[in-house]
Amino acid sequence: MNFKNTCIYRFVYNAYHLYADGFRNMTIGKTLWMIIIIKLFIMFAILKVFFFPNFIHQNAEKGEEAEFVSTQILNRSN
């Protein structure tokens, strides 16, 4: 059986070309996707570094991180 003649291959091939052709012919959409990617980068890379410290690393001993997390969860649930 030839892989290129299977239904799965044709489906993946057609889906890829559908999206590739759609993104290639976009004008405003490319700009909007770029804005979305930049916003995600700012949220996950820059804000995490400056505003969210590594709380577990600062408060738990080396090798005892799991124990620290479990005690914090149990203490906060009561």
C-alpha cells in the first residue's frame, strides 16, 4: 500500500495547503497575527521575568521543593 494514496495523507495534504494558501494571501490578518504574537511574548517572557519571582526557589531548600509545595497546599486548604 502506497502511503501517498491513503485518505489520511490526502486530508493532511489538503489541510496544509488550505491554511498555507490562506496565510499567504492574508493582508490584515498577518498584521493581526504579528500583534498577537508580540503580545504573547510580552506576557510570557517579559512580565514573568520582572513581576513574578521564583517563589519556590526563594523559600524552599534545595531538593525539598516538592515537600514545600505540598505543605503550602495543605496549609492553605485549611
